[in-house]
Amino acid sequence: MAGEMQILGACPLDCPDTCSWVVTVEDGEAVKLRGNPDHPYTRGALCVKVNRYLEHTRAADRILHPMRRIGPKGAGVFERISWDEALEEISVRLRAIVDEHGGEAIWPYNGTGSLGYLQGCEGVAGRRFWNVLGASRHFLNICSTAGNSGLVKTNGTPGGMDPENFALSRLILLWGTNTLTSGHHLWKFIQDARAAGAYVVAIDPIRTRTAEQADEHLPILPGTDAALALGLLHVVLAEGAEDRDYLENHTENWAEFREEILRHPPARVAEITGLPEAGIRALGLRLARTRPTAIRATMGIQRHAGGGAAMRVIASIPGVTGDWRHPGGGVAYSTSGHVHLDIDTRDNLRPGPVRTLTMTRLATELDESVKCLWVYTANPVGSSPDQNRIRERLLREDLFTVVMEQFPTDTVDYADIVLPATMQIEHMDLHAGYGHMYLMWNEPAVEPPGECLSTTETFRRLAGHMGLTEPSLFDSDLELAEQLLSSGHPSLDGITVDRLRKEGWVRLNVPQPFAPFADGGFPTPSGRMRLPRGAAYVPPHTAVAAGGPYPLTLVTPASHTFLNTTFGNNPELLRRSKGPRVLVNPADAAARGLADGQRVRVFNAGGAFEADVEISEKVRPGVVASAKGHWPKLNPDGAGVNAVVEERDADMGRGAVYHDNLVEVAPA
């Protein structure tokens, strides 16, 4: 067809699969988007969310021009202005803030709306600019830091198995992860393993889509995963199935960890986890007798008070069983630890030391010392804990708030200046999946609509408007990409920008199959796996604080139709989501006189949100679940699930605790 082109790109969203896609362009318009059939992990398939991406880029509520607030904060009333007007107002305000209060009064707040190394949170996006101004550091801890910290303490890296090698596994534990909703491409490799006789177990407080497809589902009490891991290892020891050679030659602290395991017999673990003792013993026997065993544990498992400890103990399992020896054995949490790009944000450009402000502590740390909040690739009003206090903080008239966005989110409503941002088919970017072993290139397929600019171009223009002269602030996207690939790490040998642009994706230089710790070689000071010492199970807050006025544990899992709050305004996906719902066990519903479909109020001391009840045995008594992703402003009561999520830290990495909150449910 005349004028038709196929443009290779990559999905930018917060999902481990980072799909390779192909955009069909006819006469300058993107007319089709499909998964790349040539990519070994994508295999031609996109998810139910991203299948609507082209439609989303053309949505009627797309922000296409710079805007200035003309109504009260929170009302979302704006007037259109030019880019020159926007840049001038921003320049004047930033200069005044730096002169009067210092650069640390600026909080550059970016999130996981894009995982790009150019335009998103993973790399350089805007960080050199903020360093020149001396702005506060932003600690992006919302997603995976507790688990990452636990893995680094144990293995020296969050990097583990190549997920493609699940096809070689014979026992697969899907631990706190809903694969068919959050990273469904792994399921094809699990199916390959099942065809060869593998047994699949889902360990999850909710009977998810994935749990329903597994051979066995263990409905564990939220936040008790470390105890279960210890109980399973107790059975392994009782069977004499520990790999003594691997423990002796490739681990440290085994004697202490062994004592901790022996303090957790299945009977005790059953009391902690709410699981039958017989079920714990049966799975322990499978673990003792089955090589290779693969464990998939993703971000949901570590969003509670003991999230880091849970990942430490789970990561220790293949060290005790020796599964790291075998392709198809080990733990897969995030492959990001195998990506060694040179992320040079030029920290030396800072005029001096600066403080660090924490993403999930916005409600507390957005105090009078912060005079400018600059939000990009993030929607904190919809996604961050303690939603009501965040809204209160954003109402300050002395807080200059700039939001770079594609759509009028809840956070946009509080902005003083709104800048229109490009979407993935409209800009250049470099990606690395955290659920596979490929670098990905995203070539722009079409021109941006309206006056939308990419993140990199926005900061280049702002730097020029402010008269900044640091040369690295004006590096082009291709120059930035070349710098990222210049680390010299062996995994990047032969990978160039030219090759990525031509091929669309390139596998990292690691073996296939990939067994990273078959012969030890952990990136720790000793080169050994560091097994936990002392108490290895940290109870969840919901267990410690039980007995008060809020008796139900709330978990807020990923939605099947939204990705965090992305697509939360898409009409068709909103329809499919059926609005905010809360799963309630029949026993808990009966005790409260609740009927299926009834509108209820979910509340605690921090706030409340309304949802329709779905009475279901998908959750156990004492546990309720309501999916994240709904925009508060689109809900009947103007509130979302994070109104009841407390601003607390996990045990490691200051991780968030989205699955560790106590609530009550009552008729609305």
C-alpha cells in the first residue's frame, strides 16, 4: 500500500514484559499496533490494555497545549498559553525559588509512567537539569525497593533467572504474582514446562486468574510469605534434601540460617500463614524432591512491613536446594540487575550536597520547605499512599506545581502550569525489560499532536530559556542513547544504537540458557550468597496491629484493565473494569449484612473510598481486595483505594505497603 511503513518500537509501561511492538503508519498516521512476532518474548502478543494504545493516543481528553491555572487549585480549570509563555513563567519562578530558598526547595517528582532510559524514570530524563539547579534528589521507591534490597542483601543483585528458562523448570512457584494480569508473556514458557510435566503452584492471598489456572493454590495470609518459605525449607531439611556442597562452597551464614529454619516447623508456620499444615508439608516435599524448581516472585510480594525480609528468605531457597546449579532453577524477581547501562546524570553538576525526598512520603515531605513540585511520568494523587493528605498539601498557594502530562489526571487538577507530553509512538527511547533479557529500541512512528514535546526536548528548551550553558543539558536523544551504551560492560558487547534502531531489540550478551549462579559467583564481597542471620520473618503490620477497630486486611492488586493509573480514563477499559469493586468473603459479608453488588464504604482512620461489593471466596475471611488504578476524580465519591493506604515504610529500602493496611467495610 502506498505510503505504508512498519516502525519498530517498545511498550514503555510499568510491566516486566516490555513488549516489542510494530506500528503500521500510512501517510503519516499510525493505523495499527501489534506485538512483534519476531521477538522471542513478546511473540506477537500485546495485553488487553496496550491493545488500545493507538486509540488512547487519539483520545478526546488528550492534553495538546501548555496551560495555566485560572481556577482554584484542585478544580482543574485552565487557560491555553504558548510554549514561550509557559517557559518564561517557569523560568522566572524557578530562578526566584533558587535565589530565595535554594535549589533544594525544588522537588522533581517522576514515576513509573514510563520506564524509558531517555524519556522515563530509568535513566537521564531531566536529571542533569535538576542537578544544575541543585534540586532535591527524588527517591523513586514506589515499586520494588523492598524486594530489591532483600535480594541485594542476599545475592548482591536483584538479577536472577532468565524468565524464558521457566520452560525448563519442573516445579514452578508463582509467589505473590498474578502472571496472567501483570506480565502474561511468561505464561507461554510456563505452558511449555507443563507440557513436559511441570507442576505449578500459586501462592497468593487472592484466587487470581493465575491461581485459577495453576495446579494448586495456597491462599496465604498477606505478608506471611517469609514464614512459609522457612516452613518449606524445614521440610527440605527433614528430608535431608539440602545441597550441602552448594551450601558449603557458595553460601555464608548457613549455620545461623539453619537454626532459623528449624524454629519454623510446619505446624507453627500453619498458624502464622493460615495454611493447612498438610499443604505446607506436601509442597515442602515437592520442593525437596524436584529439580529444577523456579520461583517467580514479583512486586506484589514485597509491599508490606516485612517485604524485604520475605524476598531475602525466598531468594535463599535455591541456595539451600542447589537449584541455582540448573538452568530452569532459581528465583526471578527482576532482570534489571543484569542491565549495565551507563546512566550518567552528571551528579557533579550539583553546586553542593542536597537532601533526598522520598516518593511515597509525599504527604509528609511536601512541607513548607518545598516551593516547587515538578511532576512527570507520575500521578501521585491517584497512585501514592495517604491520598487525602497529599491533596491537602497540593492546595498550598505558595507551592508552584508543574505537571508534564498526556491526560487530565487528578494530579493535573492541582497544577499551576501543565505541559503537554508526548506518548510512546511520538518520541525516541531506549528500554530494558525487567522481565526478560533484551534491550529494546523505540523509534518515533508519527509526529507529536498539537504542541506536545518529549521529556528530553522539554528540558532542553527550558535549559535554553533559562540561559543555562552546561553542554550536557543539550545532548540529543541519540547522543544520550550512545552514552547509555558506553559502559563497557561485557553484556553490551556488539550492541550499538545503529544496531538497535535497525533490529528493534537485541539480547544482552549472556548465555542461553542462563544460569547466573551455577558455580556461585555472586556479586557480593565474598562471592557467596549471604543467607539471612537472626529473625528472618518480619510480621506484617496487619498482624501486629490486629484487634483494633479495623479488622479486615486490605490488599490492592493490579487491575486487569489499567496499568497503575495509565488507561484509567479509557472509556472501554473503564467499562470493562466495572468500576471500583471490593472482594469480600461470604462470611465477612454476612457478618456485616452486605449484599452482592451493594455500594459500600471501605474506611479506616486515614480516609475512605466507596466501591461495589463482590461477594466471593476468591478472598479468605478477614481479607478484602480492591484493585488499584481507578482515577479518584472519576469515582462517584471522588476517592480511590489509596485514601486508606498508610504512609509507612517496609523493613528495607523504604518500600511502600500497599498490601498491609487494616480497614472496615460498611454500607455506604
